[in-house]
Amino acid sequence: MPSNPHDERDNAVPASVGIVETRFARLFSDDHPLQFQIGAELASVTVAYETYGTLNANKNNAVYVCHALTGDAHAAGLHSADDEKPGWWDGFIGPGKALDTNEYFVICGNVLGGCQGTTGPGSVDAISGKRFCLDFPFLTVSDIVSVHSELVRHLGIKQLLAVVGGSLGGMQVLDWSVRFPDQLRACVVLASAPKLAAQGIAFNAVGRRAIYGDAGFLKGQYYDSEGPRYGLALARMVAHITYLSEDSIELKFGRRLQDSDRFAYDMQKETEFQIESYLHYQGKRFVQRFDANSYVYLTRAMDYFDLSEGYESLAEAVKNVQARFLVASYDTDWLFPTSQSKELVSALLQAGKHVSFTELHCPFGHDSFLIDLGPLNEMVGPFLEQA
Amino acid sequence: MPSNPHDERDNAVPASVGIVETRFARLFSDDHPLQFQIGAELASVTVAYETYGTLNANKNNAVYVCHALTGDAHAAGLHSADDEKPGWWDGFIGPGKALDTNEYFVICGNVLGGCQGTTGPGSVDAISGKRFCLDFPFLTVSDIVSVHSELVRHLGIKQLLAVVGGSLGGMQVLDWSVRFPDQLRACVVLASAPKLAAQGIAFNAVGRRAIYGDAGFLKGQYYDSEGPRYGLALARMVAHITYLSEDSIELKFGRRLQDSDRFAYDMQKETEFQIESYLHYQGKRFVQRFDANSYVYLTRAMDYFDLSEGYESLAEAVKNVQARFLVASYDTDWLFPTSQSKELVSALLQAGKHVSFTELHCPFGHDSFLIDLGPLNEMVGPFLEQA
């Protein structure tokens, strides 16, 4: 494992897993292809993943982290000595943190259909020799989990100590607990839901329409050109609003102006208010790191996810679950409100499962699980120790 | 006044004002131009307006209705005998309703900058002989109100019994009460706010960006071509989500599919869920009746509106108000939440004004003031009688 560059620093700096590397696994084969939920097959899937901490001799200390819609495998640490941006859950993964790398072997893999190293619509199809684009098989959360599950087997791990995820990551945890109940002992589901509500589907529809409407989208075959940069940025802007609480956005930006203390009164000026400038910036930044086709596929997977699909009830759906559950929602999260977590918790209890539930008080809305790591560390740490 | 086509029908059918006509007033002149808040002038403004009921001899029974962002002058009645769609507030205006046309003379004028008969960016500039497009003067809520106020004088009315409006209409009522305190005796402000919150500004920014990003926008000079139909529809889609409550959208659509009881699993299909189909329909319908330039101007006016601007406090801003106020919010309205109405009510009370306030319980979110007219009639009727 990499050394810790923070070792000699002030104690106030949280310990880091140090410098890490993204690795790539080639999973599946002609004899053992990935079977998509709706029937397609892929004989080879590349998965980008990172690991932190050490797998013990009994191979029973592994914790899998499922990232959310636009996350990636780089959940903790730095990619080089001069890297200034640690992984997206660095405050939650590392020595002494909830996902304590002194104790656990933490794995995070980029999702199937993604664009950060794992096979997705931007990858080259071995059969046609061309990029998949919109010919990539229709993708569900179950397909994403099938690949995670295969990666765990590939690493020689029979059973995970826990699977942890927020938002779309939490949906993966839920699917995993139902479809591979033997493979995990504990589940942590944060700011998530057993199915997306109509409002969430509606916002995803707007985002996709922004992408489809961009002349640069070219029905998904844009890899030799600039691509739907404007539409993808717009999709991110609207999604970003839904990740923040009304109070946090008000507190952070209010009606403050961007460039001066007076209105410009200019119809051509799009960034008069700070909140506008912030959203434009978020959109621009997103386009640099994300692929529009992946966005389209993964939001659809999110829309389609319904844990109770094919069952008479949600309680029926979770009846074979073996893992203990920790479920947490955030009081200011209006995209995945507490009521949805409660529905899940009720079903688990009805099915006689072990489940702890809490609604955390945090001002940051849906993004709380990525921002407010203090309460999360306090809660998840002890839960994993019990597991 | 027109006859009532419902006279011989079942008593259960609410009485209507009958067949009405939109009229046009030419206001202002070279000697008395409209002075915009930021300095521009217009020597002639056409206003489309309708009236219902009869102005009494003392001319003291007039009630002015201020419409919201995408409304128009056609607030009640039908435009012809075979017209199937009554005016947008027909359940609230008419014989025996809160705005009782047996008692009151009700006026509704299309807003300045609009696209339904009143001068706006799509109108021809008398000086250049060309349509204004984005050369139309920058518009504020105060400019809209200046035109309403002039229309009232034009109709020979010195003082209104009341001014009533919801959402952006409520903002007009507020501005009116401060800038022309002598001109109105009572104000009804529904689902509105003394200023737009950051979240509202954010959603408006997304809508405008959808329009600007449409190749058909042509910097606003699209009147000889198809115009930014896709972008304007997209703007409406995102706005429409914010008008509905999470619960009402869930109840109305949930996760129900549009065309079958099974997923299509087709990445090209944009309307898999009923909520998607509904939003697409709303977008399409909107494009048929609204102008993108007006949308851009009026959302900006909404963003900029801040009743306390130029004053030390909101209470200071309303200190010259003479009218009595009725303020109502809706418990499921997350675009103009109750807290904003309460801020207004506090300021009015602090300034020693007469104000009644209630939070109505209604599942329909921000749109409640247009949908759930029972409670509104019960509340506003008696308030106007007192006035």
C-alpha cells in the first residue's frame, strides 16, 4: 500500500490513504459473458477500480463502495504527490475514518456504462471495432451490480464485510443485497430510495432532453467532434439545483450579484447573480470530466430502478436479504426524501431483517452524504465494527 | 356586458361571465412616454385587456387582476360560443364567485413585455420599423405596474377597490401598493414573495439557458423563422416541475408507463414514463402560445424584483402603503414557500399596516392558486366585501 504523505503534517490534517493508483480488471469471457438484465451480452468488460487498505488473510475485511451517478473509482487519496484534489469520499475513507483502512480493505469500482475507465457507451465494441455510442446495451442498476459482484470474485473475495453507497450508489447496494445475498454481510444505504419518485424521473428527463436537443449530440456518435457540451452542461445545471437544499443555496448565494453591487440590466448577460455564475461553472466543469452518453444511460438506469419490480411488495422483494442494514436519509434532501428511506426500512422490518435507520440533520440537501462527513463517520464507523 | 351562456344550464355549472372580448388600449404619448425604471422610454404602449362586470357610477368597484409569468388578459369567460376553454381564472371571477361580477368591475391586462397583445419584444418598434427583439428595453416589475396603473387611469378609474395576483402577479401587486399607494384600497397577494429566492433564480437561469442554447434563437431575431421551439419547450418543462408539489406529481403520475405495462428499454425513447410524456406535452403546448423573448424578459423581471431594493428594510419599503393586505401561501409550494410570505407579512405588521395572512393546505404546489379555487373563493370573497 502507498505511503501516507500526511504522516508528518499537523495532527489536524485528517490522515489520508496517500497516493493511489487506478487499476483495471478485465472481467467475463466468451464462455462466461456479462448477461444484461434485458438479454444482451458482453464477453469482455473492463472495470476501473481502486483499493485502499490491505485484504487480510481470511479475506473477510473487504468493504465495497458504490459511487453515485457521476462519481468514479477514485474515492480516496491522491493520484500523485502534487495532486491537489483527493478522491470524492476522502473524508470517509482512510486511517481512523469510518471506512478505516487500518482495518478494512476498501474497493471502489467505476460503474458499468460510466466514462471513467469502465466499459460504457464511449468504449470500443470488440465485435464492430467501433465505439458503442447508443448501441451500448440498455443498462439497469442490476447490470451495474453484476459487474461489481464479478470484480469482487475476481479479487478472490467470497464475502464482503459491507457494501456502502449513497444516492444511485445506495440503489446498487439494495440490488446487490437482494440478488447476491450471500456476498455481503452488511449494507449502508445513504440518501437513497428503493425506487425513484416521479419528480426525480422528471428532472432526469429534462437533463436528457437538454443533451438530445444539442446539435452536437449527433444521436450519440459525437466522439470525433466536440459533442453536446452545451446540453450536457445544462443537464448538470438543473441536476445540481436538485442536489442542494433551498436553504443552503439561499445561504451560500442568496441574491448576491456576481460582478458588482449593481444590476447590469443587460439581457445578454447570463451570469448576473452569483448563483447563475456558480451553475454555469458547475456545468462547464462537468463537461470536462463526463460523457453525455454515459449520462443518458445512467440516468435511465436510475429511472428504471425499482427494487420491488417483479415482486408483490417491497417486503417480498427483500425477503432473502441476509445483510444487516444501516439506512440514513437527510432532512433537507428533497430529491431522495426521508419518506423513501422510511418505506425501505418498513419493508426490511416487515421481512424480519436487521435494520438501523436515522434521519440526519444537515443543511446541504441531497449532496449531504458527500459533504457532511462528520455525522457519517460517527454513525457508519460503529456499524461496521459490529458487522 | 355579454349574456351568460350558462343561464339555462344545470345549477351545478358555475356561473360564467359569458362571452368576452379582448380589447386594446393605446397608452402614453410623445409628451407623456412610458418611463422605464432603468431609463428607456416608449412613446406608445398597446395593452390587451379584458373587463368583466360593470363599472358603477362612483367608479369605486374596480378590481385589477395581475396575471403570472405566462398568463394573459383572458382571465374569465369564453371568446366565442363554441370556445371550450374558459379564461385562466374563470373559477374565481364571475357571478357569485370571489371576484363577483355582479358587484365588481374586474380588469385584467396582459403584462408589458408579454406576447398576448401587449407591447413586448415581439412588437414592432415605431422608430426603427422593426421588431424590438432583444433591443426591447430592460424590463422590471415596476415597468409592468406602470402600464397597469396607466390603463386604470385610461379607464377613468381613480382608485381601485383591490388589486389581486399570484406568483409574479403578486409581485406586481406589491410593487403597485408601494409606488402608487393612492391608487388601491386592498391587495391580495397569493403564492408570491417580496423577492425571488436563489433557487427560483437558479431555475429561471436554466430555462433561459435552454432558450439561448437553441440554434433557432438567433439572438432573439427569430420571428421570420421557426424560433427556439425546442429550447422554449425545455424551459417550460423544467419550470413546470417547480409548479407542482412532489406529492401531487407522485399521485398523478408515480412511475406509471406511458404506452404499455412494460418498459421499452429503448435509449431513443424519451417518453417511457407518463410524467415524461406529460412534460413533453406541456412543453409542446407552451410553444404554441408563448414567445421565447417574452419568456426571457419576464423571467429576468422576476429575478430582479426585490421590494426592499433601495430601502433599508422591507418594513421601510412598505411604510407608505395605504391598502389593506390579504396574503396567502400554500403549504406544498416549494417555489414560493410560506416563509417568504411570512417575511412580507412581518414587514407589513412592523410598518403598522392592516394584513391578514393564511397558509392554505393544498396538495398542488405553486400552481394551487390557479387550481384549488374553493378555499380561495371562501377567503377572498369576504375580504373584498370588507374592503
